[in-house]
Amino acid sequence: MAPINTNNAQTNQDQQKFKVTVVGSGNWGSVASKLIASNTLKLSSFHDEVKMWVFEETLPCGQKLTDVINRTNENVKYLPGIKLGCNVVADPDLENAVRDANMLVFVTPHQFMEGICKRLVGKIRSDAQAISLIKGMEVKKEGPCMISTLISQQLGVNCCVLMGANIANEIAVEKFSEATVGYRGNREIAENWVRLFSTPYFAVSACQDVEGVELCGTLKNVVAIAAGFVDGLDMGNNTKAAIMRIGLREMKAFSKLLFSSVKDSTFFESCGVADLITTCLGGRNRKCAEAFAKNGGRRSFDDLEAEMLQGQKLQGVSTAKEVYEVLKHKGWLEMFPLFTTVHEICTGRLPPTAIVEYSEHAPKFPLVSGPTSLP
């Protein structure tokens, strides 16, 4: 009997394992890498190593950010004081970072994704699966395009989404949090993503509603801008609660008008009401909008972002613009007074005080018929 070639058997076993690359290394991208890396060491179906693509920067000390991450196991710029895991490897070369991966985690500012996808066309494995942690949308002449759809169409891969009440710095220090994986048809793929992200302090569930989950994560940033205006004007908790209620109402109506498949139940998952609450209480969008209102709208969001976010990007203002473009194109502006008002305040057409003056008015006609219509 011929001896078993254990080397070949090991090679075949390794080839069948999932390899993960995280495309993005900001605050949330670094926390995602930490979560994933802790699990790939424990799960036999995954390779230990987690690649993390880093947009290369030179730090004030003169060293490259990638070199510092790989030497210290810490993203000193975007997640200082937190060890990522000894199996996280930072790579400034995008194509090299994704070359061997068959599980791609996208977590960059949404405005960069079209360019990233174009660079990756023909450069990823044919069996790759993707998941987007990105909150935002692209608005084109033919209409809005969700980031998961952009990834799927440009790269030819199935793309799930992960959204939830996830303030990154709290998850980094292992405070309990929940998240929702949105998927289309294949529950098994979704469960694989759930296994990859789940930890005792990060509870992940799956929901068959990609568009609903993704739109919740996208639109709540617009509502958070409104909540920040309320805080900056010292209007109080009652007003803020009213803004959050109106915001959730508009989130649900906008989502269901764009995609009839969106489920009502999705808004009660972590990606829905929970994410809305945490983002309106904390988070960068609320924080910058508060400063904008305190300054009477005299300082631009670009200035506030540069001063307050240390290189991180503000998503709510650009998303408000994209939503406004959709509403204007479809003739829906009067149906969504909160979304419309947020954009007009951000662009200086209205003062911050208008957040209540305009948003408190009910739409002039129902958004959609049946049980989803607005009260």
C-alpha cells in the first residue's frame, strides 16, 4: 500500500480554506479586521492571516502607516491603542492585497468605491464572495445605485452587507454590540459571514433583505445630521426624539418606494432602529452637525471634518446630497421634509434653525399606500 502524501493532503486542505482581505483601514475597517482576525485563528475553515489594504500615508514621524501597523500591530492613526491581532497584515498594494482572497470585506468611504472597483476588475478570484460595511449610495442618471450593487455589477461577485448599531471605538474595546448581515438568496453564504464576524461581544444575525439593511445603514446618517443640528441649537431631548421618529418614518418610506422588496421587519433589526438611535446619540455625523449648528452654519462641513475627524470621512452630508438628488429627480421633495431640509441646511440655503420649522410639517400626501403610508 502506497504511503499517504501528507504534504499534498495538507496543501489541498489549505486550498479549500477561506482567505480574507479587508479593503479599507480606517476606524471601522481596523475594528472589522480585529474582529475577523480573532475568528480566523479559531475557525478551521479559514486561513489564519487577514490582509488589510491600507491607503498609504506618511505619518508626522516620517514613517509609512503600513510599516507602523505591521511593526506595532496597531493602526496608530485611526485606531490608536488597540492591537489588531498578530495575524493582521497591512498591505498598501490593493491588487496584491486581494489577489489570493475569496472573502472580500469592503469598508471604505462610499465615495471612493467606484474607483476601487474599477481597479479590481479582473484582479480577484473567480470564486470570491464580498460583503460591504459601507454606508452610502451612488447616484447616476439612471437612478440610485447601492454600494453592494455597484460591487456585484463591477466585479461579478455576490455581495452581502453588514450594518448595525456599531460605533467602532466601543466595539474596539469589546463593549457589547449587534449587527445585521443582509443577504439575497444563499443563506449558507450569509451564515459564513455571520461566523466570520461573530464574537461574544459582537452578535451578528442574518436577514434576507440586502436593500433594506443597506438603506437603513445609509439613511440613518442623514437623520443623525438632523439630530446634531438639534443638539447644537440646544433644543432638548423631546425635539431630538421627534426628529428621530420623523427620520425613521422617512427612512422606511424612501426604502420601500425605491425597492418594493424591503421588509417592514428589517427596520426593527440592529441595522434599523438600533443603528438610528446610536448614531443620533453619538457618532461623527451628529458630532460635526452639532458644531455646524453652534457656529450658525458659518463654518463649512469640510472645515469641520478636517478639524474634528483626524482624517476620517463624514458620510451624512454627502448622503443627504445623494438622497436629495433622487427626491428631486422623482418629484418627491415635498414628501420627505426632513431629508430635504437637512440637505438645504448643509448647503446654506436654510439656517440650522429650519430643522424644526420645516421638518415638523407632515407631507402633503401619503408616501405609499397601504400599511406603509405615513401617519
